[in-house]
Amino acid sequence: MTTPPSPDPPDAGRPSRKELDRQLRERYANWHDQPRGLACAVIAAFMILTTVAFLFAVVAVVMAMRSASQP
């Protein structure tokens, strides 16, 4: 079932097309800038965690070799 038509004109109380375009540009511009910073943070975190894991593995191997060579 559909709703009955409103007695108001279709564009009553709504912003103009130019106003909607301006709002969209502002919102999109703000949204567009955020992923770049977020992606940078994710890549930096991945690099740091990968480096820490690699260093931990190297230290573990060196310690294992030292303990295996001692009687």
C-alpha cells in the first residue's frame, strides 16, 4: 500500500541542489582525507610488528644455538 501524496510541494523545506552539492563536497572531502591517514597508520603498524617479530625470531634462534652448543 502506498502513502497518500503530501499536500506540500515536493521541494518544500528541502535545501537547494547547490546546497546539497556543497554539503556532499564537504562531507566527501573530509571522508576522502581520512583513509589516507588510516592506511598510513595500518602500514606503519604492520611494518613495526613485522620487524619486532623478525627480531624476536632471530634472538630465539641465537639463544637456541648458544644453549645447544654448551654441554
